[in-house]
Amino acid sequence: MAWGGSLNKEGSNHLRNLREVDNILKFLEGFKRKLNEKEKQKIADAINIIVNHYSKEKKDENKT
């Protein structure tokens, strides 16, 4: 790996999930531009839920 470390299965799955989430967020941001204001707010709420979930997961991971 580029940073010289190895990842166990759990770490590899986490990075794979983060890449997938990044792609989903990029899609939602682009899709949001095509919607009316009420729909944009729903997409923004969904984006916030996803970001908050992965931010919370990272904080929990750092505590252990």
C-alpha cells in the first residue's frame, strides 16, 4: 500500500465503504441541483445523515 501499512479485513472494508459513500455523496450533490427547493432540502437532509453517521463512526473509532 502507498502509505506502507497493511490493513486487516475490517480496515479494508471501512475504506471500501468510505469510497462508496464518497461516490454516493457526489451523486446526491449533483442530483440536488436538478430539484426544486423542497426536494433539495430532503436530499440535503439525507446527505447530513450520511455524513453525521460516518463522522460519529470515526469519533467512536478514535475512542477505542
